[in-house]
Amino acid sequence: MSIKESNKIKKLKLVHYIAIEMNKSHSMTELLELILERCIELTGANTGSVMLINKEEKVLDILAFKGLNKDIVSKTKLKIGQGITGWVAQTGQPKLVNNALKDPQYVKIRDDLLSELAVPIKTEDELIGVISVDSNKENAFTEDDMELLIMVAELAAQIIKKDVIQEKLQIKINSQQILLEAFSLIEREEDLTNVFNNLMDILNEKMGILRGMLVFVENENPSSLFIKCAYKISEEAIKNGKYRVGEGIIGNVVLKGQTIAVEDISKEEMFLNKLKIKRGTDKISFIASPIKAGNDILGVLAIERKFENKEQFEDNVNTITLLASLLAYKVRNYQKMENETKKLLEENIELRKELKEQYNFKNIIGKNEKFRKVLEQVKMVSNTTAPVLITGETGTGKELIAKIIHFLSERREKKFISINCAAIPENLLESELFGYYKGAFTGAVQNKKGKFELADGGTLFLDEIGEMDLHLQSKLLRAIQEKEIEPLGGEKTIKVDVRIVAATNRNLEKLISEGKFRSDLYYRLNVINLYLPPLRERKDDLPLLVDYFIKKYAQIYNKKVIGINKDVEDMFINYDWPGNIRELENVLERAVIMAQTSIIDVSLISENLKNKDSGKKGFDLDNYIENLLNMTKKETKNLFEDIISVFEKIIIEKILIKTGNNKLKAAKLLGINRNTLKAKIKKYRINS
């Protein structure tokens, strides 16, 4: 067999081998290594390499090699035009050197290599690399070897070109998948932080990002920027992430309103590395794109990734720019909700301050001794978790006291929920208290939380507890004892932490004896009992209450009313006030509205009050004496003393009211000492 035929067979075998390997699942690098290995075998070479032209850096990057030391390979960066391989990469012409020592272009990789054969890898329109083999012998390669290598180079060009096309296609597919997944994510996910984190996971998987961040413009200071969300960035680094508009890449993105992309941040002066992240020697690219709503810049989406090539980098820039546009809708809604939430929180804080001021002892009107004792009790019980039962007539201020208990307690930051047990029909009260699930009854079209669940952590005020149905009383008792409720239509119980404050104007002990109220519930509610005295028992507070309500409604209705005249004052003192403070407030509100002058007179007082007042007869001395004389069961030996006692009692009561129950002042006005006054108060059983 001739040498020519032998070389032809070599070529055919090599082509056959390459064709078989190309159909296997090899990566481009693996396939080139296999081809290179077969070329070294067929040419008798010792070492070999496949290099690609790096147009940006104007060097040759070693893609595949055989027989060379890894460390030497990693350090070898041949410039285009340097050495035999560099010359081939520059000219696109093959070169055969059989005595490297005599060739001035030869660059030593190993001292023992004497021959080199290098051929260009090129397509019809582009020079893309070089295949090179070396030998430790002189005259190691022939023209036939060159022909063989040129053929292999053509096949390698097709392999590389195919891989590049596939890589470009994969980049496009990845970009499309990123955008589709991002759109789906933004549509289905409400929480912005979850959107960002999931989006970064997608970019990490599809694009290989190293880290990312979402930067916001501060509301209070639009020239300042801060990191809202971060991906693979430490808490310490996030704290450093404060920018100014126009400062660094992030600041300039906001200033210019356009994407800024940097291929190599180590060579970019605008990159400030405010996060103080150590990135090693890899070439890292940085892409930052504005998040815009119309002309407003809401923030910046920024990512870092290892730079691979210009084309992929440009595709990444387009992808991040589009993602920033997709995010704009979500960011705008988030910031709008955040602003509204912040406003509500501020309003809530202000409201709580107002409530704290409103339901404060400073705003409680009254110096009556009985009433002050109640307030002292309130101070003592407020910061406990014990149930409180407030008793007293309608209009005495039971709900006000309940609110004061709440706002003086450690539960003040939680809700105060009130429900009037008498105002809600029996069949609805249970669902109002415990809530219900959808479908629990006709009309239950959605789940609804009950008052217990709404008051969780806070206080539940049960007004008019005496009106509650017995069946519901047992459920209420269980909820209080077990600290759990079971909504209607549900099977699972819900734990609740609620402080119970109840109120009633009825005699619960009498209801118990009549079988209308559960004794066990009564004892559970009545751990602490607060009795609010009616207004007729604290008439010394009338002047203070009148002054307070007149000022209150004069301000509300912009009236210049400052007080009441003597006739109205006397009418108020003589009236029993069955509606208590609520009735007094209503009377004064109406009078202030109707008043044409600064003083309220009798004409402005409701007829109802006047009729009740006129129906009460004053002391009739003639009738009194006649009654005493006609008494058959008792001898009237001390007629004068009895009459004087009646007048003395009336005078003492009126003086005590006038002096605000100040016994020392009352005694001086009466011309007696304080001890004498106390004895008379006790004798006549005067409430003081």
C-alpha cells in the first residue's frame, strides 16, 4: 500500500470516527478533545490544543488540550500574532515548523518540543480558532499531516459553529422562558418580596446570576435610594446599600432613567462597590435597569453575573430591561399600598393617642366620693386579666368605664370590641359572638369572624349581659373557661385570648333566682364588680357635668353658650334623672343647639323634664303639720323638733351639693363645726 493510499485511509477512518462521536451526547469541548486525541495519534504528535479567538481581548483562549500541564495552560495567553499559533490566528494560513529552535516566531510551551503544526479553524466568513499539534522530534510532521489537520479543522469549525448556534438559540429560549415565568409569577403572586425572590431563583437557574437587588426611591427623601430586596447579599452588605440619585451606577440609572450595563465592573469607575463585596478575579458584569411608571422612577432592578461573551451579555441586558418593565406594575401597586398602610398606621397611632386621652382619668368628670371610689377600683383592676362586671342604671357610663379599663391595661394596643346583647336578636347573637363558616346557614355566603376572634388579644365588652338567652349563656361560659370558640358550621375550635368586661342594668341575682340567668356564668363574670352610682346619688357632680357638656357642644356646634341660669340649676338639682348622665347630656346638647344667647334658661329645657319637675310638689308645711296631728299610731310630743329636722336635712343636702360635697366648707356656711355636720349627715342618712 502506498503512502498516499495510507493517508487516504487515515482520513476516512478519522472522518468515520468523528461522525460516530458527533452523534453521541458529547459537549463541544469533549468532542474536540476526542478529535484532538485522534489527531495526535495519527500524526505521531506528543501534545496538542484547540484554541478559540477572543476578539475582545485579542488573545487565544485554549478550549481543549492533550498532553499539556493544566497550570501551564491556565497561564498561557497567546496574543493574536504572537508565536506560530498566533500567526495562524492572525493570517488564517496553516504553518508547519519542523525545527522550532530555528523559527523566531516559536513560543516555547515545553522545552522538549521541536516541531509544530498549526492550522486555522474557519468557516466561510469567519476565522474562529486554531488547531495545533507539537512533537519532541525534528521533522515530525509532513504535508499529509497538514492536510489531515486542515480536514479536521473544517469539521471542528462546523462543530463549534453548531454549538454557537445552539448556545445562541438556548440563550433566546432562556430569555423567553424567563419572561414567561416572570409574567406568570407577577400575575399570581401578591407579595412583592416573594415575587423578587422567586424571580431571582429563575434568573439564577436560567441566566446564572450571582446576586441581585431591588432598589427603591425613598418617599420622604426622593434623592435617596435604599435596597428593598436582595438576593445572595448579606444583611451587613444591605446596610451599606445607601445611594444618592446621580451617585454610582444605581444613582445614575435613576438620574437618567435608562439601563446601564457594565461588562467588567473591575474596570468601571462608576461602579462604587458600596456593598463591599469581595468578588475574586472573575470578570463580573453588572446590569441595572430603571423601574418606571410613566415619567416617575420607582426604583432599580440590578443583577450581577459572570461575563461570558458580548452577545450573551447584550441578551441579558435586554432581558433585565424587560423584567424591570414587567415589575413596574407590581412595584407601583406595592408602593401605593405601602403608603396607604403607612398613612393608616399613622392615623391609627394618632387615633390611639386620642382614645388614650379620651379614655383617661383626666377626662372623667366628677368628684363625688362614691364615684371616685369606683375610679380607684378601676385603677386597681385594669392591669389584671380578671373578668369585670359593671352594674348600674342605664346612662351611668358603664361602656365608658369598660373602655377606660381597656386603655389602662396592657391590652391597650389590641382591639376593644363591644357588642350589645339586647340589641341583637337571639338567633343572630350567637353568630355575632362566635362567627360562622360559609354555608353554615341560609345567607352565610362567606366566612365571618365573630366578636371573640376579632377581640383576640384585646377586650370584649358584653353590654346588657342580663338580656342573653340561657342557651347562649352556656356557650359563653365555655368560651370564657376554655378560652376557645367554635364558629357556626365548623368542627375545629379556635383558641382566643380575650378579657371579658360585662355590664348590666338588671339585678342578676334576682334573675338567677327566677331561673333566667346561669349562676355559674354570673360567678365567672362577677370576679370584680364595679357599681356605678346613679346621677341622683352624685348630684354634687352636676355643676361639673353641666359645665363639661356645655363646653363640648358649644365647640361642636360653634355656639357661644357658657352656662345655665339659676332656675335651670334648681330644676336640675330637684330632678331625679332616671336616664342619668346620658339624659343630662341629651338635654344640654339640645339646649346648646337651640340657644340664642350665652346662657341657657328654662325655655330651652325639654317639656318632658319640666313636666316631671312641675309634677313634684315642694314641702307643704300645712299638710305636714296636719298629718302629724292626725297620726293615731304615734304621739306627737316634739312637733317643733320634727319640723326643724325636715328643714335641716333639706338645707344640709343643698349646701353639700353647692359645695361639691366639701364638708369643711359646708360646715362653715352652716355655722357649725365639721364633726357636728358629720353627726347630722349620719343622723339624717344623707348620701355624701
